[in-house]
Amino acid sequence: MFHGQGLAKPLDDLGAQGEWPTHPELLDYLAVEFMDSGWDMKHVVRLMVTCGTYRQNASGSKDDRDKDPYNKWVARQGTFPLDGEFVRDNALAISGLLSQRMFGPSVRPYQPEGYWEFLNFPKRKYDQDHGDKIYRRGLYTWWQRTFLNPSLLNFDVPSHEECTAERTRSNTPQQALTLLNDITYVESARCFAARIMKECNGDTPTRIKWAYRTALSRDPSAAELPVLAALYDKHHQRYAADKPAAEKLLATGEAPVPKNLDATDLAAWTSVARTILNLHETITRN
């Protein structure tokens, strides 16, 4: 969870018959520390995330990458995609939509209409929730064993049919299409755009920098800034000439559209926000 791979790569086959751990003494130390702490998981997690190994830069040096391309010896921090639930939670958090409410029953967020059409014995109907329920963390999303939530399924969330020690990690076109077109992410982009307009007063480059710092914790590079500024100008011209298209985009999702924001501006910033939420860096932990 903290480095992208375990001390032995196949987590479901660790032991004398499987791959030997890269750091057996460290494994022994962590096991004893876990027992001596009274099986305190928070203590072990705190120990891991405050150590120098965890706080390393993910880039590493060229020499490190040449000697250890798979980072088996943990000379740098790991770079790997967020788990599927976190991809959705991250977008909701950036947009300001994420519900902080904890515990309670499962919820049914957005799902493509007709997705359960072939679910028989008996026939079932997907009754979507509303209000803040649809913005709760992915942890609370309703699970249907043979018809998993398609948005989470595209990001390799397992089916829960059996215990999974390690998740598959993939990088597919379907993931990019989900981030661009799924209602959750379009709505998140719209609400993120509203945040950009309301919380940052300034010209287009200033707002793009604010959006980057909010989503990625860094400023855009000299190459990125003009590309996004040109994207904003292009879509602003398009939506200024086609008001119905802007209104259709802004009608995505249940979150209310701020009445005090210009629809053309908001639609153009939504396009910029969709791009930022779709960046590899936004859904990658490093």
C-alpha cells in the first residue's frame, strides 16, 4: 500500500514455497513490532509513513533507476495508480463534493441506465440515491456481484467474490473515457470549475495555476500553461456561440449550478477542469 509492492512481490504466495522477501530482517522487525505494540495497526502505519524510505522522492536518480528499474530495493518511492475507490474520491474531494459522513448503509451513486437490464432471477431495478448520498466515499458504493459498478470496475476494483491479497493495476483507454465522460467526473469537473471561478480572482493563467495547485500540489510547467490557456479560449468561444451546449454541459449531475456565475465562463472552465482531472498525475500516487 505504501510503496507499490510488498517485501515479496506476490503477496498471495509469501513463504518458503514462494518468492523470498527482499528484506527478511525488515519483515522480522515489522512482525515483532506489530506483536509488541499489542497488534496496534495505527502504530505500524505511523512507523512506516514517518520513515525516511517512505518519504523519498518517487523520481530517484538515474543511477538508481538503471540499477533497480523495478525499485525492488526501495531506493526511491513507488509510483502507481490510486485504487479505484480513491480515484473517484479524489475527484470528488478536488471538486468539493465529497461527503465527509461516515458509516451507515451502502449507497447507490450514478450508474448507466439499463446496466442491470439483463440481471435476472429475480429482475432488479437500480434505484439511484440522491442528495449527499451520491457523494459518499467509494467504500460505501453498493456492490452487485455480477454487475459491479462500471466506474469502479474500470479501475480494477475486485468483485469481492473472494479475498484478494493484491489488486491488478492496469492503464487502459476505458479509464480515460470514464474520467472524461462518466457523470461523476463530469459533475466533479463542473463543480471544480465553479471553485476555480469563485475562489481565485485573477486572469486565466492565475486561475490555471490555482487549479493545478489544488489538484496536483504544484504549479503548471511553462509548456502546460499556454496549452490550457488556449483550451480555455477555444471552449469559451465555442460556448459563447452555442449557449444550449453550455447549458447542457452544466446540467450534468445533481449538484446545483451557481446562479451568480456566467454560464459560458463556467462551461469553458469545466473543459479545463475535465482535462486536469484526466491527467495521469491526478490519478497516480507518487
